[in-house]
Amino acid sequence: MSYWSGQNVLLGITASIAAYKSAHLLRELIKAGANVKVIQTPASKEFVTPLTLSTLSKNPVLIDFTQDENEEVWNNHVDLGLWADCMIVAPATAKTLSKMVSGESDNLLLATYLSARCPVFFAPAMDLDMYAHPSTQENIQKLLEFGNFFIPPGEGELASGLSGKGRMAEPEEIVEFVAEQLFNNLPLSGKQVMITAGPTFESIDPVRFIGNYSSGKMGFSIALEAAKKGAQIKLISGPTSQEVTHPLISRVNVTSAQEMLDACLSHFKQSDITIMSAAVADYRPKQVASKKVKKSDDNLYIDLEPTIDILKTLGNQKSSKQFLCGFALESENEESNAQGKLIKKNLDMIVLNSLQDKGAGFNHDTNKISILDKNNKFHRFELKSKVEAAQDIIDFIITQV
């Protein structure tokens, strides 16, 4: 699998004869494993058809703010900008470069560009004199100052019949250029990260268990975000329907707290960063029935015993070079309980969730977190999607290691 596997890419296509290369670029991205959505400017349809691009991408091509067959259905440029891991505008005409600089938002592509939080790459394509013009060069410089990435054009025969600089870079060159910027020198490159996620199930008999409502969404989001930052991930997961695909993520499936403990102890020493987001059972049945317990009119009493505290066990083994992050889901005295856990379990950081906060905790797509660092300082975040909360957590850890 390539580093592109699972990456979400927005491919923006503008009205240049070089748009014929965009179909090849799209095919190269798909072959590498990326998920690609295409946004065309209306005029670009004269150079490459939406049918070609939708067939290659397996996604509808987006052109207008509303869907043609239903004017009440809106193509949300904000959601598109948040979905993407990167945006590539190829070809980028002189007109589009000018609008990107000025902030003019008269089509879906430009509105999405202005909403994008991901790295944006642009590959100019135009005649040599247009490319050399001071206004074009100034626009390129301003886009670089904005933090965008410039994919230099090549030299050769142009559509005008002249020869010179202005040809859009070849698709293979664009894929290589973007990959080099995205995947080399990432902040967690070379780091081994162990992450736990999901619940544990503690057996009562062959068909029943004690569990909790953890979906694993938070832990899986953290794993994917850390992988995107270059880390090699060991994801230890309890029973969950969550899936994640990335070449840097290796998944270990467990069921019980004891199995999770064994897996953590097996991988902890090799881990530079450990993030314990799993909801591990605090108790388990002392005796597990070998056969299904039959229902009767009498009350059923189950003798429970505590499970081993995995987080505390790892905290006691942690070296000075290792970073250990715990999670705390609290319903009262949240901050004081988190402070106590940070010290008691020898943590470098703890992520606090409160059941008092609407939209936080188990079985939500959102989360509201506070981070307590080892200097006993709280860093508070607003309610966000778990994907965005994962970004906040990983970005904070990067500042600490």
C-alpha cells in the first residue's frame, strides 16, 4: 500500500487545454489508493467531460453550487474543504490564479479553495508570455505567501505553437511533488505510536458479557490522524464496527481487558507515544460459566473482581523518553479527578471528557475535550467532530514530544 492509500483528494480543474492531462492525473491518484472528488469550473467542461472524470473517480463531478437535477440540493463547499486531506488545482489558469489571490468566489471551485483547511497545490498552465507576465508572477508569489504549494510548469511546445515555459507539469510529476510535500518530513515521521480504542467485553457465560457503549470512533480518528502525520501506528482495539485503512496502521483486535493488557505490554516498550483512549472495563466476573446461564425466577448475582489498571501499569513502566496520554470520562468533579489521575498514573497528558457536556462521550460523532498537561494546565476546546478533536489531540502531542 502507498502513502496515498485512504487520502482524500480534491482535484480542481479549470478551463485550459491542459485539462486533458487531468484525467491522467486523476487515474494516477486513484491507482495510488487515494479517494478523489473532482470539482470543475463550468468552462472547463469544454476541454474534458464530467462523464470521463466521474467514471475514473467513481464519484459525481461537482460543478455548480446546486445539483442540476435538484436545485434544492446544495453542494456544500465548506464540507468539501473539511473532507479533503489535500487540494490540487491542475490545471490552474491565469484567471483562476488571480481569483485565488483576490478571494473572488464566483464558482464552486474557488469557494471550496477559500474554505479548505488542507494543503493546497496549484499547477499553472498557460502560454509562455502569460506565464512570464509580472501580474502572473506576482499572483504566484502571493499564493506562496498564503501557504499554498506551487507546482512549477515545464518547458516545451505549447498549444499556441510556441515553445517555452508554461506547460502544466506531467501527472506523474504532480503526484510525486505532492507526495514529497505531504509525506516527507512529517512531524511524527519515525515515531512509534500505540493507541487503544473501543470497549472491552468481559464474559459472563459463552453468550453474555459486561461491556460499555464505547464505539471506538475517537480512538480510530486519533490513529488515522497520527498516521497522516507520519507515525507508525499499533492500534489495539476492542470489539467495534469501526474500520480504518492506512499503510502505517497495524491493527490488533482484542476482546477482554486482560487481552488488551497483554497486547499493550507486548508493544509498549517499542512505543514512543502511547494514547490510551479505550474504555476498559473496571470489573469482570470472578467466575465465567462454561455453559449458558439459564433464566429463572430467582435473582442472579454475579461476583465481580477488579481488572488490572492498564494505564497505571504502563505509567509505572514508562521511561523518561516515552510519552503517555490517558483519557478520563467523568460525570462529576471532572477537573479534580483528571488532575488526580494524571499524578497517580504517571501520565504526561490526559484528555478529559465530561458526561455533562451535550454531544460528548460515547456513541456520538462529536466530542468536547479538555487537555490537562503535565504542568497541571488545562487547554479547553469547543464541541467538534471527533475527527477534528483527534486533530487537536495529535497537534497538541506534537508540541510536547
